[in-house]
Amino acid sequence: MARLKRARTPEKIQDYLNSIPINFEENLRDTAKSPLMVMRTGSAHCLEGAILGAYLLSLHGHRALLVHLETSRDWNHIIAPFKIGGRWGALSKTNHIALRYRDPVYLNIRELVMSYFHEYFTHDGRKTLRRYSRLLDIDLTFEQGWATEIGDLWGIDEELENIRHYDIAPRGALKNLRNADGLERKLGKIPEQKPPAQVEGEPITWYTE
């Protein structure tokens, strides 16, 4: 709780998110825990971490925003964007070197999203990021009390899937992408927290969830 109270800037909030163990959903039950339940259970995957990050940002003058990163033949990812001095950055909960925190240096959401393109790849090196959603403001979309909900926040997950998405590039530009090289793939497989044996072998970005 002391660390949570000190999490007053995006940098400190990201440090707090990094300290939370990954929710690997070992019991094979999908979850979408609220910020309250993440703090109670002490674990979070990418969606839960992004929702918690957005909530904590909202306590310190930012909007509670999310963006959905959509892929082809891979796991999607969620980030919590924030804006400082007219520039965008993002919080992110992940278990690998890829898809992590972004400093607020990007002019717009598209530019922010494109910073994830090169490192968004599977074990065999295929780059998979294809679309991104418009900004979802949780406070404007959902009733007050979502942050302390006991049940899962599947409504947020569904809204992220259904709101307007934008292509990152024309289809023709994505036909002949160079795969991530051997060193990149090797580094991409290094987890921050080792997953349980039963989930090993999944796509790299699975571990971010």
C-alpha cells in the first residue's frame, strides 16, 4: 500500500505495475479483474494491468484511457495512454522486453501505437500488429464504481473489441515484412517471471496478458 501511495506519476505507476506478479490464469479461468481485485489478489495480466494503470492515472489528473492493439494470428494487447505536455506515452503490463512502457514523446496515438510495431512478433519472428482502437475513456463509457467491482470487467474487454479500429498500414505494405532476426527472437523469449509449465510454448505475447 505504501508503494501505491507513492505512485503519483506515470513513471511511478509503471514501477508499481511492474512489481505486481503476472496473472497466468493457471486455473484455466479467464479473468478481467478490477483495480480493487488486482490489489486484493496480487496479480494481473495485460488487460488487468492496463485497467489498473488507467485508474491510477485518473487519480492524478489524467483520463482513464485504454487502447486496444489488434494482431493477426497472435494475442492482442492493451495499453493505458497518457498525455503530458501535448505528447503521448503509455503504461503497459507485460512479461517480456517487448510491449512495455512508453515515455510521453509521441505526437499522437497512431505514432505511439507504431512504436510497438517492430517488437510485436511471435516465436518464429512474424510481426503481427495490424490495427489499433480509438481511445476508450473508461469513466465516460462505464458507470461509476467500475474500479471497485468485485466481478470481472468483461464489459471493458468487449467494448475494446467492438469500438472503431484503424489499420496501421495498407494491406500491401504488410505483405513482405522482414521477420525479427535470431537475436531479437532470443531476447523476446526471456520472461520477467517464468510461466507455469502448462503455459510454456505459447506465443511470446501471451505472457503479456
